[in-house]
Amino acid sequence: MRPRMEASAGVGSIDVIAGRPRRTERFPGDPRPQQDRLPAPPKVPANEDRSGVEREAPITPAEAIVRGALPEGEVSKPVRGFLYYAYKGKPGSAKKVELVYSGPAGDAVIALR
């Protein structure tokens, strides 16, 4: 037993006790813990979402890669996305990585590493 603090107060025939540990089962099927006067905590049904908002079906990793990639071909407006390329070596062994652009807007070189 560890030291604990327990307080009680009452008016007439009604008592309030705070700090008393909850009763636990002495053996499987023991009715004593159910005789506590505390109400059972509320439960959310397992099949309901707590926010009430329907969720999209999860996407596969391959779909996420395709959605996040830069679009292929020429574009007239600024776009954003990821650029994927094949590199057979170790990532740490690359000394210099550059993105080279040559198109109607001119030429540009962006150092990535």
C-alpha cells in the first residue's frame, strides 16, 4: 500500500468521498466492482467516427507518389510537385546534384546539393 489522501464530506444522509481507489475484481465475475455508485464512462460505438465527417478511402503509396509528382510536359503556369529520378548509387555518395532547365522561358540551373 502506498500513502494516499482521502477526503469526505456530507450533509444529512448524503456523503461525498474523494480520493478513494476504485474497487477491482477479486476473481473473474466478481459482482463487487459493479456495485460502485459511479456511472460507467461513456463509450463511442466502434463503427462511428467521432468527428461525424466521412473520411476518404486510404490511397496506396503508388497513388500518393503519382499525385505528388510534377506533371509531365509543358505547362504555362507555375506548378509544384516532386521530381523522381533513378539513381543506382548511395544517396550520400552524390557530390553534386543539379536541376537543369532549358525551354521557352530560357535556361536555368538549380543546385540541389
